[in-house]
Amino acid sequence: MTAQTSFAPGLYLVATPIGNAEDVTLRALRLLGAADVIAAEDTRVTAKLLARHGIRTATTAYHEHNAARAGPALIERLKRGEIVALVSDAGTPLVSDPGYRLVQAALAAGLAVTALPGPSAVLAALALAGLPTDRFHFAGFLAAKPGPRRRQIAALAGVPATLVLFESAQRLPAALRDLADGLGPRPAAVARELTKLYEEVRRGDLTALAAHYAEAGAPRGELAIVIGPPRQEDEAPAGDLDRALALALEHMGTRQAAELVASASGASRRELYARALKLAQRR
């Protein structure tokens, strides 16, 4: 009963291991043991973790296909003063899974929401890639079909940050080919089976990685792709940005002009807003 008194009623977003069952925080284990119910993306996956650590808390399914039905039931339990733990199959909840709907509903009802951070495939891949980490953009999964996927890649081309993507093993060769075509030979890494027995990180430029997997075929396991930011010379010159801002300022305010040019160029909104203010003062 001592563990139960350390947690107030509310919704807890609990990060669970990506692969190694030992990669879970002590606080997360205490919370899982103290909860009234654990809402799991796949109760069979979560059952293995709970059994490993001797936790007997009841589980209930909460995933993309039942969120509309299961969410309100969990909100009612929270309103009764219960502790509800939300976990995904692996890593941090709400990253590429539907948990945000439950968080929105809890906040709308004035209920407490707390995060218990821990393993994250996004951050693990970013740390292992050996690419700039000062600014990164997580874009989730690319589209399955070639046309929409190429349009997504074109939209990502101007983002002035390291990119982190998820991809299925079967689509990896085709996705890398499209990434190489759309982004050029940027430095990149493919991280496979993070924290698991067969963890592998293959580094190179996108062209070389695309050629490797075209020959080797689809790998096994879960994957993350990390791609370096565009080269400085690939970004729009300052003079071009100023001309675009000046034209925009003829029709709108400084903030709107900065947002419009940032959306079109991928340049920093903050930097463009500062430029727009200076240009507006000169007029």
C-alpha cells in the first residue's frame, strides 16, 4: 500500500521498454503496480512486461481501432478518482499512437495528466545517428503509396533541421530511394531494432543507403531513419528571403508575412519575423 499513496489520482503516460525489458524506470514500475488499470495498445505485449516484474494490475485495450469506445470508459474511471496508466507497445505513449485523444478528453474534463518519461525510439535513433541534434523534426511514418510519399518528402526538403522518420521494413528500400531522389545525398542513418538483441545502425548518405537496401532487400524489425539537415548552401539566400518578405509586407502584417515566407522556404519563423520587423521599420 505504500507505493499506492505516492501517486495521486489521474492519467499517467508511462514510457515502457522498446526492446530490453530492463529499460524501464523504477518510478514507472511503481506506478504500474499502483494503478487501478493499465490502458495498453496491445495487452498481450504489456502482459509480458508486467509478468517479468511481478505486476498484477489489470489491463484494458486502448488503441487506434477502439479509442472512440474505450476512451470515455477510461475518463469515467478517472472521474471516480482512479489511477489510469497509459502505455504503448514500446517507448513513449502518444508518439505515433492515438493516446493524444485520451489526453485531450482528460484535460477537457479538468483531470490531472502526468508523464513518466523513459525510452523513446525517436531520441534513441537521433542520439545514435551521429548527426546534428540541436534542432530536429519528427515526421512520423511516410505515406505508403509512392505519389503521396514523394510529396511528403518534397515538403520536408526545406526543413532546416535533422529529420527523424519511422518506416516499415517492407517499405524501407522504396522509401530510401524516394528520399535519395528528393533530398539528394544527405548524411543519414537507418536504426533497426533499437535496444534489442540485434540492434543495428547503418550510416552513410541517402544514395548509398538506398543502394545497399535495394541490393540487400527489406530488413527485419522496427526501423527509424535519421537524415541530416540541408546544407547551408541549399537554403534560400538572405537576399531572396528579404525580397519575399518585402513583397509579403505590401499585403499583410509582419507576423503574417514571416509565417508565409517560413512556410514557403522552410526558414526559421523567429528569424524571419526579426527580418520582417527591420524591413517594416525602413518603409
